[in-house]
Amino acid sequence: MSQDVPRVVDAVWRIEGARIVATLARVTGDVGLAEDVAHEALVEALEQWPASGVPRSPGAWLTTVARRRAVDVFRRRSVQDDRYRRLALELDEASDLAWEPVEDDVLRLVLTACHPVLSRESQIALTLRVVSGLSTQEVARLLLVPVPTVQARITRAKKTLAAAKVPFETPEPAEWAQRIASVLGVVYLVFTEGYAATAGDRWIRTELAEEALRLGRVLAGLVPREPEAHALVALMELQASRFAARVAPDGSPVLLADQDRARWDRAAITRGRASLARADALGRGRGSYALQAAIAQCHAVAPSVEGTNWDEIVVLYEALGRLAPNPVVELNRAVAVSMASGPEAGLAVVDALADAPGLRGSHLLPSVRGELLARLGRVEEARSELVTAAALAGNERQRAVLEAKAAGL
């Protein structure tokens, strides 16, 4: 039995962790304290469960123990205020069997972890830590940064929330759109880094993308009337469906035109299309994630690159560019235009982006320009652009692809 306890504790924490921390944060009003006492309860479980056995309701046991630890903290601080008395009263009245996590508490936890007072880096680290329930070491591995850096970000985030006296509550209606947008942005940033890593020696970091997708599903369940939450899940499902075909056995990237579409995950495509349909069914129009999901859906249902509805993709990119102007969106539109109307038309769009600040220093612009120049037969110019792109690429796998293309010309 004792050999199984660490695995049981880990499983319980992955499933119940966010709810436990959320419940404690609601009662204590302090996210940092809630996470600290929850982890103390985990340590106690590792010590007691091998002898006493796993309780019938592990989440309730952990929450009750963590509440007692919180009471001890308040006693040590000599804070005999309403918060302490309420916590003590709830502890006296609570029983393991009566404990039930409140989903709204989890939503408050997500919104607190992504509060605008925090930097984006801190939002990501804190979300992965307190909402996903990952250890500091796991977060560091996912973000490809040293453990002390992650620890510093999480500690700073907790101190910032405390200093700003951020309440553990659902925001006012006027703040709702901004806060949800911030949460969705954090989840999507985590996913995109997994989908196409900006650094390192791996093209795809599936564990990071999968964690983002899991977070997205949780969020969509918490805010079922938010179309963009469903749309983001749709986008991630549809993009993740291609993972198996996007990497060769040696780890090198396989581009869209060369992918074996039989290896695409049809179940993920079905789930993604269903999530997009749910977003559309809410009848509030398509936002940026829904438009991106619609583009991904065009690729997912096409039999080949040549059989893709590029005209529809161009229209979707035009709508996305008006809704959320971004030079990367415009660059993607250029690729779609080149497929729908020829490389010369696409090149005209790319050349108009030459001075776009958002693309300065990025490998994206010269790599797309090199591809289009190659299709036009302007080989020397194409080679020069691809060499430039390779020098700017931060990911080793991406750099190797660009260097191979340049050499091939």
C-alpha cells in the first residue's frame, strides 16, 4: 500500500488540486496562503496515508487538513479578526463527507492567477502552478527556464496580489470581458509555445500544448456562455490533431504540404469542430479565436493542400485582420493569397509588411518571402532570404529546415 500512496497523492492533486486551492482561497482570502497550506496537507498525506490508508474522500481530507494549517497560521499571526473566526467556524462545522468543491471557486482562482496587475510571465507561471497543480520543477521544464526563475516569478506574483489587495472574487461586470480575454490569452500563449517552440531543439512540445488544452477545456466548462472559450478549445483541438504528422521520426519538422493526412487525429478534429459549432451556436458572432479555429477547420477537412478552400481562408484572414490587426496575421494572409491567386499576389502582400515593427528581427518575414521568391523562380533572391531567416530562427529544428531549403536552391 505504501508504495502506491505517492502515485495516489499525485493523481488526487492533479484532479482535485485547483478545487482545493480555490476553496481555501475563498475562505482565507489569500491565494498564496491557500497554495502553501494545501501543499502542507499533501506532505501530511504522504506521511499518514501509508499507515491509515487513503480516505474515502481524499480531496475533502486534504482540504480539512489544509484548513487546520491555515487556522494555525492565523493564530501565529495573532489575527483574531472576522476572517479567522469564519475559518475556524467553517472548520468546526465541516466534515470530510460534507465537503463539496464549488466550481465558481475554481473560476475565481483562474481569474485571480491571470489578474491584470501581474505580468504575463507571472500569470503563466502562477496559472500552471496553482490551477494546473504542477510542481515548480515541472513548470520550469515546461517553460524552459531555471527553477529559481520560476520560483521567483511565483513568489513575486503572490506578493503582488497581496500588495494590490486583489480580492478573491468574480470581477464586476465591467471587468469581465478584459479578465476572460486575459485568461484565454495566457492559455493560448502556453499552447502556441507547445505547437511551435520558439527555442530549444524540439519542433513541438506536446506536453505543453496538452496542458494548455486541458486548461482550455476546464475554462470552457466554467464559462459555458463565453463563445471564445469554446472557440479557443476548438482551435487547440484542430491544431493538435496534426501533431503526429508534423514531426519526422528523427524529430525534424514535416511541413503541411508533406504531411501524411492519414496520421491526423480524426477524433480531435471531430471534437474541435464540435467546439466551434458550440461557439457559433451562442449567436454572438465570431471573435479572433473562432476565426482562427475556422481557418484550422478548413485545413482539417481538406483532402490535400491543393484541395484546400484557400479562397475561404483568405476571407477568414481578412476578417481576422480587421478584428485583431497583427502583422503575423497579415503574413499568414499573404501565404493564403499566394495559394489562392499565385505567388506574385502573395509577394505583394509580404512586401507591404517590410517595415512592420512586429516582424522586425523575426525569421517569419524572410522565410515566407524566400518561399514565394522560389516559386517565382527568383532563386538567388530566395536563397538570400532563406539564409537570413535561418540566422534569425531561435528554434534549432526550424533553423535546420530553412538552411536545407536554402541549400536545395
